Amino acid sequence: MTNNRLVLSGIVKKTPIRKMSPSGILHCQFYLEHVSEQIEAELTRQAWCIMPVIVSGQQELSYIKKGSKVLVSGFISTHTKRNQTSQLVLHADQVKLLGE
């Protein structure tokens, strides 16, 4: 198996969408905005992204709300959108609520 693991903290930007698949699996989808300063080539630079996140199979996710600060970890995969463009999505297996 090859490595594919991403850990990202940030703020939930939109109200999460919760759906049940036809096979009975609960899915929670939201957008996570990350803003930080990182060191690259011994210089400080601003890092910013909005990452779509999908959490599947966990029953209690009501604590995830718009504006929540969270730490998310999981794997990334490409999803093809309806307009045939590709987008990276973080498939989270852990979501931790961070203090305000």
C-alpha cells in the first residue's frame, strides 16, 4: 500500500450536507477553509485553500456546523464533477472539534 494521508485544520465554511446513501451509509459533506503561514525555502508564506470533505459511515456528526473549527484527517481522491472537471476531495475518517 502506498501513502495517502492528509491532516488539515480549518473552519467549516458552509452548512454541512447530510445524506443517507441507498445502501444505508450516512454521509456528511462540507467545505473546510484552511489559512496558515508556512515556511518554504526558509521564507514565510501564506497558505490558503478550501477543501471539500466527505465523512462516511459515522453516525454522530451533529457537532459539525458552519463556523466550527475542526481538525480533519483522511485520504484524498479525485472526484469528477458533473461538468467533467476534476476536484480533490478529502475523505475523512477522523474529525475533531477544536476549541474556539
